[in-house]
Amino acid sequence: MKFIAILITVLAVITIVNSQACSYTNTKNDLINLSNLTSYDTNAYNVTSTKTKNIFYYNICGAVRYCADNAQSKGTYSACGYMSKVDKVYAFGVPNMINITSLGDGNEYGATVVYNSSSACANLKRSTVLKLYCYEGTTVESLSVDDSNNCGVVIEANIPCPGVKIPVKKSGLSGGWIFIIILFSSFAAYAIFGSIINWKVRHQSGSSIFPNSSFWSNFGSLIKDGVFFIKGKVSGTPYVGGGATYTEI
Ligand SMILES: *[C@@H]1O[C@H](CO)[C@@H](O)[C@H](O)[C@H]1NC(C)=O
Ligand SMILES: *[C@@H]1O[C@H](CO)[C@@H](O)[C@H](O)[C@H]1NC(C)=O
Ligand SMILES: *[C@@H]1O[C@H](CO)[C@@H](O)[C@H](O)[C@H]1NC(C)=O
Ligand SMILES: *[C@@H]1O[C@H](CO)[C@@H](O)[C@H](O)[C@H]1NC(C)=O
Ligand SMILES: *[C@@H]1O[C@H](CO)[C@@H](O)[C@H](O)[C@H]1NC(C)=O
């Protein structure tokens, strides 16, 4: 009876630790839950260093069979590296030495997973930092590994983040600029095609080639009238424009 009680308690503690260990809540109050990203493939996820050709195998909140089968010292590992130069596999992280935090640098959409190990490397222990970025895809996509510090590697990967609304990157031009560009393009087209029609079809010459040239030559004074009219309304002194008088409505 006592044994069963202890067993249940131990299992409960393990469950709490596991479910807590594989998620965190970001400052936007989204739960970044990595539980479903655990791979059950023998090799889990892998990424090859472009410089050293070392191959790193890692899992997210789980162990890697390949690591258990091939590491120099027997154990359960969440990350290990095949070192091409020495032709050996070293442990780079164990499942229960895990720490999950935000990406930092203000990026809320992803997670940093740190695995430590007791695998000795110089005076240090080998460790792995996973930088996981939420993206629109549906599978984990390994991007790169930095193994320039050969005791601690940094692996970057894209991960699906169901339930997390990743903000869409803003387009380079705002609505206002697009409006202004369309306005100017339309005006340029109007001026060019209008001039061609006036020149070729209507056989105009000189300044009257410009479409509606008499309207545009008065445009400046129309604007001036408008401005003074509004100014007159605001200041209470009625403005009498060039020729026309605006009657009260
Ligand atoms: C994360 O997701 C897993 C699988 O869906 C679930 O069992 C677990 O409770 C979730 N963790 C949290 C903290 O909600
Ligand atoms: C994990 O997968 C299960 C089954 O597909 C799903 O019901 C659950 O919502 C998923 N959890 C997360 C956190 O994506
Ligand atoms: C490494 O991962 C890729 C997918 O990202 C997979 O196609 C390949 O077989 C894996 N290599 C090993 C040695 O597991
Ligand atoms: C990993 O190791 C570092 C440096 O020794 C230590 O500060 C950190 O607390 C360790 N984290 C875990 C989860 O073991
Ligand atoms: C996890 O990482 C955070 C941030 O680096 C640190 O403050 C915390 O002490 C770490 N926890 C463990 C158990 O290593």
C-alpha cells in the first residue's frame, strides 16, 4: 500500500515536471507548448555544421535513440554530436537538465531550450541551446548549428506553434504612400495620354497640348480662392474671390 502511494506520488511529480518543463507563457500570454514537437524517430532531428561537418542530433522535450546507442558514455540524451574529426559521438544534453525560456531580444514567438549534460569538455560540461522560432510550417525545420565553441552548441530551428498568432510582417509601404503613388501615377498617365490625344488627334500646339490646360492654368487661383474662402469663414470676414462671389447657403 505504502509502495503504491509512493509510486503514484512519484508519477504525479514526474507528470507535473514534464508538462511544466515543455512549455512557458510569453508576455503576450500565449502558451508556447512544445510537447507535440517531440520526435519519435531514431535520429529525432539533426543539423550538420557547415564548417566542421559535425552532425548534431537533438530532440525537443524528449530523448534521442541515436544518442543513447552511440554516445561515448551510456545514458539517456536529448542532444548529442557526431564529431567528424575524432569519429566519436558525445552527449550534449540530458532530458532532465532542461530550461525553457523566451527567445529574448523582445521576440515572443518561439522558445529557447537549454540542455545541460555532465559530459566533460575541457573544464566545462557540454550543453545545447536550441533557438526555436515559430513559423507557418507544420514540421520542425533545422536551420543551422554554431559549434565554434565546441563545448556548447547553438542550434536554430523553425517550429510550428499551433494557437499562437504570429504577427504578419508589415509591408514596406504604408497605405498612405501607396495612395500617393497611385495618385501621381494616375496624374502622369492622364497628362501623357491627354497630351498625345491633344497633339495627334485634336492637333493642338503650344501650352494647349496639356489636357484641360485652361482648367489647370486656373487651378492655382481656384486653390487660393478655396483657402481664402475657408479662412474668411473661420475669421468671419467674407472673402470675395477673383470674379465670383460665394453666396451663403
Ligand atoms: C501541452 O500540450 C500537451 C499535449 O497536447 C498537453 O498534454 C499539456 O498539458 C500541455 N501543457 C500545458 C502547460 O498546457
Ligand atoms: C498536440 O496534439 C494533439 C493530438 O494531435 C492535439 O489534440 C493537441 O491540441 C496538440 N497540442 C498542442 C499544444 O499543439
Ligand atoms: C537529418 O534530417 C533530415 C530532415 O531534416 C533527414 O532527411 C535526414 O535523413 C536526417 N539525417 C540523419 C542522418 O538522420
Ligand atoms: C546549465 O548550466 C549552467 C552553467 O553551468 C547553469 O547556470 C544552469 O543553471 C544549468 N541549467 C540547467 C537547466 O541545468
Ligand atoms: C533558466 O534560464 C533562466 C534565464 O536564463 C534563468 O534565470 C533560470 O535560473 C534558469 N533555470 C534553471 C533551472 O537553470
